[in-house]
Amino acid sequence: MYDNVCKFITEEFTADIATWLLGSPVQLTELSLSELSLEPIRADSLILQDVDSNLVLHLEFQTDPDPDIPFRMADYRLRVYRRFPEKRMRQIVIYLRKTGSQLVHQTSFVLERTTHSFDVIRIWERQPIEFLNPNCVGLLPFAVLSNTENPQEILNQAAQLIEEIPERKVQLNLVGTTAILAGLVLKEEVIKTILREDVMRESVIYQEILQTGLQRGIQQGIQQGIQQGIQQATEQFARTLLQRNMPVEEVASLTGLTIEQVQSLQDAVDNQ
């Protein structure tokens, strides 16, 4: 969820992200995945190309450490080279949640005589001022994750800057994304006291996350109901076999239940 929110931010505020990562608001467009063969690009991968120069920017947003990151960066570099051999490529992995894992310090993929390097940003090591920039409002959602002992105060500052933005759509998107990312370091009650809940819910990305969560909840509920029904039917079948004096071990073998589960059913049958 958090990784996809960051992808949304990058797509909506490409110039601000480019200014942060590349030093200037270059015009970037998303590279069509159909142009890169083999397996599909992961949802949290975003590959952009500079329309005015030979630069490709590959971003990976990660909430938690992933041991596959180095290989993935090397893999995508070769994919882009295969399609655009003349283009330079800048690859950056951006870690969101603070961790002590050494995986977030890996900046290369090494295989025998093959070595590929990439950049890493650990948001919690960057200073809040880097993101509290009224001229790059797309960075505001990341401020609360930065190097601070008081994320609540940083969220307050980000909220004040968002309030000053005149465009309603931009405000909504920033409130929604800021609220979601703040959930990595602050409790929901705290976030709602700083960011207005009614504004959050108007955000496109916030609604999308809620809808996704609702759909997953419904699917999980259906799956749990199916599993419960199967379990109940299996136990009833086991009871029938026990009532016909079939040995516990045979009932367990036929139904897939454990010996302990069948023995418990046997006790229930005996006490009827």
C-alpha cells in the first residue's frame, strides 16, 4: 500500500520528485511497460524517461527490506539497456520505514565478474527541511518520515503548508497521501487531529486505498466462510465415522484431521 502511494505521488508531482532526485525539474514521462520485455514490472517500480535528454530514472519504493532488490535493479538496468542502449540510467531505491536491517544499505548486485551499482535513500536519515519545501509540494508527504524525534510536529508543519495551496485537487491529493504515509510513524487518532478526515476522504488515492481494503476484507470474509464450512463438514463426517465405531487413526487418515482433533470429537460423541 505505502509503496503504491509513493508511486502515485511521483506520477502526480513528477517535476517535484525530479527536482529532489535529479536537481532540476526535468520533464519526465512514464516508460511504457510494453517496451520492456520479459516479466511484468512490479507495482512499486516506476521507470521514467527524460523527454529532452538521454536519461532514464528508475525508482523503487520499499516499505521494508527486500533481499531481491539488488538483483531487481540489475535486471531492470539490462532491460532498459536492451531497449535503449544509448540512454543513461539513474536507479534509486527509497526506503520508507526505519529499520536496523543491513539490507537497506546494499547498493550493488555482485555475481562473479558482474557488478551493478545503484543509489539508496533511507528517508529516516534525511532532514525534514528537505521535504518541507513550499516550492516542491510533492515532497510534503515524506516529511513525517524524515529524521525527527517529533513526527507529530513535522506533520503539523506539512499540514500548514498544504493548507496554503490554492488548487483544491492538489490539496486533496497531498492530504490523502500524507495521511497514509504518516501511518508508518503515527497513530491514526493523532493523524486525524492534524489532517481533516473529511478532506482525506475526498482524496482519490485515499478512496482507492479504502476501496482496496474493503475488497480485500470481503474476499477474506468469503474465504474464511468457505474454510469454516469445509471444517464443519469435515468434522461432521468424522463424527459419523466415529459413531460407526471406526478407529480414531483411520478417521484421521480419511478426513485429514489430526489425531488430537479426532480424539476430541470422539470424546464429544462418547458424552452424547
